[in-house]
Amino acid sequence: MSKKIFEIDLSKKMHEQKHPGHNRWHPDIPAAFSVELGESFKMECLDWTDGQISNDDDPSDIEKVNLKRVHVLSGPVHVNGVEPGDLLVVDILDIGTFSSHEWGFNGIFAKENGGSFLVEHYPEAAKSIWDFEGIYATSRHVPNVKFAGIIHPGLIGVAPSQELLDEWNRREQKLVDKDPKRVPPLANLPDADSTVLGTLKGEDYDRVAKEGARTVPPRENGGNCDIKNLSKGSRVYFPVFVEGAKLSVGDLHFSQGDGEITFCGGIEMPGWIELKVNVIKGGMKKHKIEKNPAFQPGPVMPHYNEYLVFQGISVNEFNGTQEYLDANTAYRNACLNAIEYLKTLGFTGEQAYMLLGSAPVQGHVAGIVDIPNACCTLSLPKEIFDQSIIPELD
């Protein structure tokens, strides 16, 4: 049996835990534990907001959530014998919910507080609570659907080197400088407010809080990639940038649609994850896995075989402007087309939007070579609905 090395108390915030985690990336955040190569271990995780969201019908907590606090991670874990240039091999052995907390949440963030993929169409905050029964999820806020979840860590990654951290901050500052007053912002820059930095104190805390990168986006170290197929049975190959790799994990999801389009996406939850670590010495150069992680998906997937598939192309939905092979615009249109269709079945736009962020929908880049239009698709499983969703012949 794997030993539990990171334990959390659901009644406490991350900084109050016996072993506090962190919500910034920095090489100088101390490891909470060390493990040996070949060792398996279990880590418990708070939900990504650090317990800011309640199981009720009021979306004001989503509207006012403190986004400077989010992505409280369990870790870092120092893996003995791992050095920069290696590949850290992480097996996800198992992952699950707490029996005392059998619910999660999805939400649409308000435009002035984070926004979402379809923020111009849905600028107001909304919330849906999802109840778990075994592998299935249902919601009083999005009725008449039931689906099997594929539990996964939205965020798992290793620490950056100082050089890599400096590069992140440089390039993201350059992006923000293009439109510094944009709402929501083009990137979330380092901010000392609401930081959790493990056991750091004093001058070291102040320095790291000022420099530490926000955990919001995916980067070269992995991080917040929100890949729903990165579940139990998966194996991840992480480039290593610091001694011991300093592996961290959090932002667990019960289920998620491809793209996590509502931003407060998937079905967010606290829970636990069981991992095993190993190493490929010199693996970054040997296998040319140097810029981003790679992974093998596990064998566990919801078994849905029949879909209604919605297409989208890269034409701006507001003004009809032709975009050049823009997959972002194309996927946005595929999502909007699916939402408009679901509205004909009795769902509100907000319900349909949150469903696409929560259910195991499939998103794909179908074509990205035929100028000027990229084509993306969104596939909606038929079996999750308690009614037929297929258009009928007259």
C-alpha cells in the first residue's frame, strides 16, 4: 500500500495545513517531502479555489472568488536522484474523491473577474453543483443529464529553474504590455497578494512572492494543462529543470469537457491521487522531450460511442471577419453552435455552457490546412441525456 505523504484537512485553508502547499511556481519553494525512485505514494488535494465555493444555489461566490489565491497545490515533492536534464516519469496509479465530500462545482466566471472562453457571450457569473454517485455525476442546476466522470488532475507539474521562471515572467509581461488595461487581462503576472509558499518565511517569502509565476496557464513544466485523459493508468514524462524535480499536483476534476471552456471548468473537487515516480537519466536530450511534457493515456475512459458532432470555422461570430486558420475562433464557434442547439432542447444558454465544460465532450481540430478556414469540432455524447438529442425527420 502506498504511504500517504501529503494530508489535508478540508476544514482548513492551505496555509493552515500541517504541511502547507503552494500556489506559485518558483524553484526556491521548499519541498514538503522527499521520495525515492520507484516509490509510490498518495497525496491529498484541496479544490483549486482553496475552499471558496459553497454547495448552494448562490453564484456570488463564483462572482467574487479571489483568483490570486487559486490553484493551491499539494507539494512540492523532491524525488531523490533526479537532476536537471533528466525525465521524471510519473505514473498515475489511482485518483478519487473523499467520502465526506461527494460533490463538486462548475462555474462561469464574470468578465471582470477572470472571464471564460465565451466571455463576450456569457459575461455574468453562474454556478452548477454536481453530486457524485460512484462514477456518475448529476446536477440540480443542469437537470436531465447523467454521465460517467473521468477523474484527473487539472494541474500537475515540476518546478522551473530560475532561468526558465525569468523567461516566463519576461514573455508574459511583454504580452500584457500590448493591452495593459484589457478585461480580463492577457496574462496573470506575479502578484504577492494571497500567495501560499509552503514553509517559506521572512525575506525569502517576500522575494519568492514577488517573483513567483502564477499557476494559471500550462507552461514548459506541465502545470495547468487540464487534459481530461490524463487519468488513472497514465504515465507522464516531465522535463526536469531543478534538482529533485519538485513535483506538485492539484486542481482535481471529477469530469471535464475538452477545453475546460468555462475556466472554472470541469467539475472541481478536493480529493486524493496516488503516484509512482521514476527517472530516465539524461532523458530530455536523449528523447528530445525538452520543451513540454509528453504522456501515455491510461486505459480508463467513459464508454460513450455515439455523438452528435458540431462544427465551427474560423469566421468571427460578431462581425463576420474572415480569420486565417484560427483554431481558437473555430472551436469557439463549434461550442456556440452546440449551445444554440441545446437551447432548443430546453436548456438555458448558461446550463448548456456549463454542461460542455463538465461532461466528457470531445473537442478536436478537424482541419487546419485548408486556407482560410480552420475547422474544429465538438462531439456531444448522446447517452448522457434522458431524451433523444438527434434531429428527427419531418
